Amino acid sequence: MLKLVGVETFYGKIKALHGVSLEVKEGQLVTILGANGAGKTTILKTISGLVEPEHGTIHFNGQRIDGEDSEKIVALGIGHVPEWRRIFPELTVEENLLMGGFLIKEKELLYERMEEAFRHFPILEKRKKQIAGTMSGGEQQMLAILRALMIRPKLLLLDEPSLGLSPILVRDIFTTIKDLHQSGVTILLVEQNVNRALSIADYGYVLTTGKILLSGTYEELLNEEKVREQYLGEGKYMRRSKLWSG
Ligand SMILES: Nc1ncnc2c1ncn2[C@@H]1O[C@H](COP(=O)(O)OP(=O)(O)OP(=O)(O)O)[C@@H](O)[C@H]1O
Ligand SMILES: [Mg+2]
């Protein structure tokens, strides 16, 4: 469904991605793991057209999408939930969702989609008229996910959805991600919550400074010493691994 080959993305003169190749098959839940600054967010932004790669190709359902503008990429069915729940804080919950469905021209369908979205987090339906910026961090994260669901994406890009949430909400968010996946949405998930991410993923990539270091299934990655040491808090990297609470 999604295939990146040799993708290189720059910010000015600084190279953030050094030839990233990865693949997400239809129906899979794939996770990208990696330390702060490794380039995880940059991969998602490059896929959704927010930044343009200098080299390499990106194909979605057989169609080349690198260099296309982000609106067209949304229209093809790629939903992006950005880092730090970027919602419109001054708008209501309902208005945020309507913005998420900006490509849908028929009003009836738009409201139908909104009802559909609320089924994932009924708690937000009760807060329809609330100004989004006044909601709790967890509620804002739920809203950010629902907003991306408005287009009924074929592929959902999730950038650290559990960031800054309490353990109970982290559990709820992961349950929702699992449900979405089971309902047929293909997912590319960026996470620091390595244990949880790998436990629901079909396949994982480990990124270090803009390069894919390793990839494999949950079991394969768990068997890699580097993954256990650096990301799961074993061995000599114990102190660093505090960043990677699971
Ligand atoms: N707009 C920008 N301008 C310049 N450099 C940038 C910009 N955005 C990201 N970078 C740099 O690109 C590299 C990759 O950043 P990116 O945000 O993709 O990392 P990340 O893996 O998502 O990190 P984190 O886990 O902290 O979110 C970093 O070195 C970062 O400083
Ligand atoms: Mg990031």
C-alpha cells in the first residue's frame, strides 16, 4: 500500500532522512521506533506532503505521491495525526471535526462522518460545543485522531499519540488504535512507548539518525540485543532507557 524507497529529506542544508526505505502492506499496523531527533516525524511529514523529499520515491497504492501537495495526498486517503495533538484550540470540537472533513462537499455526509467518528470516543460527543483548547490533553488527543478519521482514511499516520498522557489514557488510546486497525484501517504508528507499540504492531522499523537500523516482527525485534538494550531498558543502556518508559 505504501512504499518508500531511498527517501532523503532536508531542512535547509541539514539532512534529516538519509535514504529511508520502508513498506506498509494493506491491513498492517507498522510502527517506527527511534530516539528523539531520529527523524520519525520527518518520515510522516514527508509521506503526507508537508515536506518534500529531495531524493527517493514514495508510492501509495501504486501511485507516486512524493512531491504532490498535501491536500491531494489527504484526498487519496492518507490521514495524518500530527505530533502534540495539533488541533484548532479556539474552535469547538464540532468545528474541528468539520475542518477535518474539509474535502467532503455534501453537508449530510459530513455530519454522517462526524457521528461515525464520535462512536470511537463517545465522551467527545458530549463535548461537541466545547472550545477544543479548554479540553484536557487526553481529550485533545482523541479529537486529533477523530479529525483524521473524518476522511475515512485508508492509511492513518499517527505521530506519538500517547505522548504526555496518563497511564489510563495511554491504555485507552492504544485500545482505540487496535480497534481502528481491526476495523480495517492500515496504520503507520510512531511511538516512544516501545513495548506497547510493538505489542500491537505486525512489523516494526528502528530508526537512528535518519537511517533504518533494523526492522522485523515483534519477536524478531525483541530478539535483537540492540533493541532490548536501547529501547527496552536492559543492559548497559539502562539510564538512557528511562526515556522509553513502557
Ligand atoms: N523545521 C525544521 N527545521 C530544521 N530542522 C528540523 C526541522 N524539523 C526537524 N528538524 C531536525 O530534523 C531531525 C529529525 O527531526 P524529527 O522531528 O523528524 O525527529 P523525531 O524522530 O520525530 O523526534 P522526536 O522523537 O523528538 O519527536 C532533528 O535533528 C531535528 O532537529
Ligand atoms: Mg517527532
